[in-house]
Amino acid sequence: MQGEESLQILVGTEGDSFPLMEINTSETEASEQWDYVLVADLRTQRNPRQVHQQQQFLEELKTKGFYYKVMEDQEKMFFGIRADSRLFDLYCTLLAEPEGPVPRVELAKPTLILATTRIRIVHFILSSKMAVADTFQDLVKDGVFEAMFPLHKGEEDLKKKWAQWGNMFQEQPLDDIRDYFGEKVALYFAWLCWYTRMLVPAAVVGLIIFLSGFSLFDASQISKEICEAHNIYMCPRGDGSRRYQPLSETCTFAKLTHLFDNEGTVVFAIFMAGWATVFLEIWKRKRAHVVLHWDLYGWDEDQEEMALELINCPDYQLPLHQHSYVRSTIILIVSLLMICLLIGMAHALVVYRVLAVALFNSAFPKKQVTTAVVVTGALVQYVTILIMTKINKYVALKLCDFEKPRTFSERESKFTVKFFTLQFFAHFSSLIYIAFILGRINGHPGKSVRLLGVWKLEECHLSGCMMDLFLQMAIIMGLKQTLSNCMEYLGPWLAHKCRSMRAKLGGTAQGPVLRHWQQNYLLNPVNTFSLFDEFMEMMIQYGFTTIFVAAFPLAPLLAFFSNLVEIRLDAIKMVRLQRRLVPRKAKDIGTWLQVLEIIGVLAVIANGMVIAFTSEFIPRMLYKYRYGPCRQGAHAAVDCLTGYINYTLPVFYTKDFQDPVEKEGSENVTECRYRDYGNAQDHNFPEQSWVLLAIRLAFLILFEHVALCIKLIAAWFVPDIPQSVKNKVLEKKDQRLREKMRTRSTDV
């Protein structure tokens, strides 16, 4: 049947039964604008039940006011779908502004309907519940149809000036993106472009803070003392290593640690707290300009969805807002169980690292065991994140369906909150463990805390826990930005190439219309979550960029370069490699704005805790002004941190080891040091440890209050909506009222 074409057009006046008529396809081909294409396998024609279901579905579309055309190639059957213009006239009538004047003479004029609006209305009707089946997706599950998609038409301009790697540093054509993909996609790129621009000052400051450490690379008093500590030995750190390691062997790591753990870290953390607020406030202003330019300032999403429901079914019953304490309780319990599972996965990673220490002691040189454990631990966590992402999405969807949201937009909002919450714990649980728990519950030499009474718990790197946190952040964020971007592009590109090659082997379709439909079918499929996944990816990156930025000041720089690639990669995917996304109307980025605000608050808390409890900043300041040589005043000839290492590493006498094995090799070593605070006699916490804890807590409270005050002042100082936008809205209201006055005077 290759090349055969049959066209069925619905004709008749309003209220008729729309009988089908066969007409000459060549006379109508040029004027037809097909909104959607449905695809079915030719093998369905051998099954009478599936053929009957197809006909029933098409008949129901006929009653709703649709034209359709059937075309075939060697393997597939294509159904072109086009809606009657009366559907769109009804849409314009329902969504006309009630306070605006609508002269009667203009009602008879044809209304120009954007392609994005046509596709959105047709998609809503095709995806709604039908009499023959629950939804189109049910027919797909039954094998009646394979897919449905809007056609790519008129995308050549976007390909030239947007969807090319050569356009990486050019301005985003937001109006063209909006006209082709709808406001939702255009706002995503507007936000992503603004986020990338705002990363420039954050990346510059972070790079300066990082590079400033190089000026002290060899001049730091702490690094000098570590590099010269040839006679100070660190106690054995693991079961497989009985070696008393000279502290001087950690010289290089001590210098590297100072690159991101210095006095500038505090300044940068406070700067990023203000940056996050300013970024959001200025984005709100930019969004207001864009929305006013698109004439969406007074648009209402609920009204839009109700209008689509009425167009699809005039007998539509409005669902009311409902709340069930039973459902909410069940959702809360399941969510908490999932969070516990995700935290448990982080603890499983702890177990892996403990076991890996014992395993790697026999496979790696002793000096490289800790680094190998940290690197492989980060890789294991990355794989775990990939697996848990799929599980989290499934659970969030089920919880969202169980909650029974009233509308699609409400369902999307609830799903966003649930999925992001689960993803947050999946990505950040291990970082929280490393930042605030690792090395703090290990006990002390001679009395170590052991997992199941057998394996020693993992300890921080000899140069401090900030090194562990820095490495974990660098590896996970680096993998996420590089591997994820590569897979995000190479996966769709290879899939499209493979399908295209298979289609060429099957022969070329006859006729330009059929070839066009076939080319669109061979593109990668999209779904409801295509744009959602892009937003989620950016939110997680934003979390990495802000929440633990005190431990990884290069995060904004890495995010900036990643976003330059991400913008162009998404453009190429949407225009060249994927089927056309269903355009959606929107006037903001929705729930994602609240997610960004929550991340900003979490960033203040997390960075304050990192500086207070993970960094060496507070202990250095305490020693400098209370216990060091400068406690009575600064001395020009003496560095105020002289003696810091000797003071902060407690002494343990090797004769006190209870395990005989640990005494081996200690004939020439009578004492060793470990990272903690304790007395050499009873290893209890000395007075200075409690003073340090009090100062840490005081700093945390002060830091968070200062940072939050800066956020509040920035939010107040930068208005959400520019005055120019407010004035234009006022002018439009004034103009509308004056027009109504003139209309009333004319009628009288």
C-alpha cells in the first residue's frame, strides 16, 4: 500500500453530525496544516479488535471537530490530525478578558491562532479521557497506536541562529523560541541564560579566593610546620596499616587544603548568600519584563485549563479543591521512609568506604589508600544517584497520583516538590556525612569505634576533613557536568542515527508529506518530563553551586562553563534530535522559584556549619588570639600561628595500645598524634575543646544571622517588579477604562 493516500474531511454546519467525505488530496494539500500525527504499526490492521479501536478513536475525534488523513509506508500507518477552526474560535471567546471591550464587529473576523496554541489545544484533547478508552496512552499500551506528536514546521531559522555550537556566545532568541516551543520552554531558557550570566561574578570571586591561596602556598605557617614535622608521627589510621606516618608526608596536601580553607572562605560564603538573593530578585524583575512583553501579565493558568476542559467536553464538571488528612498522613509516612532509605544509602556508602580501606591496603601503596577510597567512594555515590533518580521519580509519581491533584498544573507542582525533596537527599546525604560526621565518632587511638565490632570507621584525610569534602564535591560535580552532558547529547544523537539508518534500509517514503511525517517519527520521543528533567538538572547543579560552596569555591566556575554547553546542547536536542515539544503557556517558572529560595536558605545554613565545624578557620582564630604567641599582642618577628600544629594534635603514648599488633614497629616511636582534642593521660576533652565548641556555635549563629540579614536587605532593596512594568500595567488599565467610557457614551 506504499504511496496510497486517503483523506477524510469533516464537513457540515454547526450541529450537524459531520459526515465523512472523500475528496481529491491534490486540491487540498497546499492549504492543509496538520497539527498532529498519530502512528500505528501496520500489523495492527491484521487484528480486527485493534482496527475497531482505531476507528472508534477516530470517530470520536470526528465528533469533536477534527479532520484526518491516513498515509502508509512499508511498516507504519500515519494519521494526520487537524482541528476545525471553530475549536480555536471558542478558545479565544472563553479566554477573552472580561473587562476589555470586545466590539461586535470584530467577532465575525477570523482570529489569527498561533501554531503553539493550536498544538496545545489539540494535544489536550488527544490526551484527555475518551469514551473508547481512558486515554490515548491506554491505546498505546494495548498496541493500537505507537505514538503521537506535533510536527516540526518552520524551524529553519532556529537551526541557523540558535541550535548550533557556533552560536554558543550569542543572545538567546527568546521571542522565536516562544513562538515555536511556547512560553514554558522560552522561560526556561530565559532563566538558564540569566543564571549563567549571574555565575560570572560568583565564578570570578570564587576563582580569586582559590588563587589567593597560591600566594600563601609556601608562606603559610601551618604548612611550614607540617612540612618540617619530620619527628611528629601520626597514629595508625586503619586496620590494614600499622605504619606510624610522619606528619611531614602530608606536606603537599596541607598546602592544597589552604587553597580553599583560608580566611577568604568566610568572605566568599557570605558573598554567595547575598549573590543567591540578588540573583533571584533580579530574575523576578527580568521575568516581569518578559511576561509583560508577551502580554501574559494577567494570564491565569487555572482559567486556561478550565477553558481547555470545556472545549474538549461541554459537560465538564469542575473538580473542587479537596484535602484528606488520611492521604496526607500516608504520603508523609512514605516520604519519610524514602528519606530514611536515602540516608541509609549514604550509610551504606560509609560501610563501603570502611571495607574499601581494608581491601585497598593490599592493593595500593599505603600513601594512596585514602585517596583511592575517596575517589572510588565518589564514583559509587554517582552510580547510586543515577539508580535512585529513577526510583525517586517512580515513587514521587505514585505519591502524586495518590494525592489526587485537581488539575495538571497542580499535579506538576506537587510532583516537583516531592521529587526534588527525594533528589536532594539522594545527592547531598553523603556530602552531609562527610562534612559533619566523618571522623567525629571514631574514638581515639587505643579505643577506636568499630563497625560491627570488627572494622575501624573511616577517618578524615590527614590534612583535614575539608580535603575529603573538596574531593567529593569536585568528583561528583565534575562527573555530573561532564558525563551527564555527554550522555545527554550522545544518547539522543546515536539513537536518532540508528533509527534513521534502519529507515533508509527499508526504503524511501513516496511523497513530501509522508517523508516529513516519517522524519518527525524517527526523531527521539519526548514526554511530559522532558523539560522537567532539564529544570531538575539545573536545580541540583544550583544546589552544588551554593550549598557547599565554602568547601568548593570553584563550583560557580565549573557551573558556568557547564551551562554554556548546556544551553546549546538543549537547543540542538529540541530542534534537531527530538520530536517537537508540546508548547505550554506560562508566566513564570512555577514551583522552581520556591525551590531556588529554599536552596538559598539551606546554603546559608550549610556553609555556616562547614566553616564552623569542618573548616580549620575557627580553631586557627581561637589559637591565634587566645592560646598562641600573639595572645598578649602581635609580634613582628613571630607568626601568630606558630606552634598551632603541635597544640592541636593530641599525644597518644604507643605503650597504651591494647592491641598487640598495633604495638609492632613502635620500638622507636614512643608517642604518636591524632586529629582531635584530648588529654594525653585520660584522652578526655580538655577545657579548650569546650571553649572551641562554644565559639563554633556562636560563630554559626552570628554567620547565619548576618547572611540572612544580607538576604533580607537585598530582597527589600531590589523590588521584584520594576516600576516601569507597574506603570505600563497601570497605563493599560487606564486605557481600558477610558475605552469602556467611550464605548458607553457612544451606545447612549
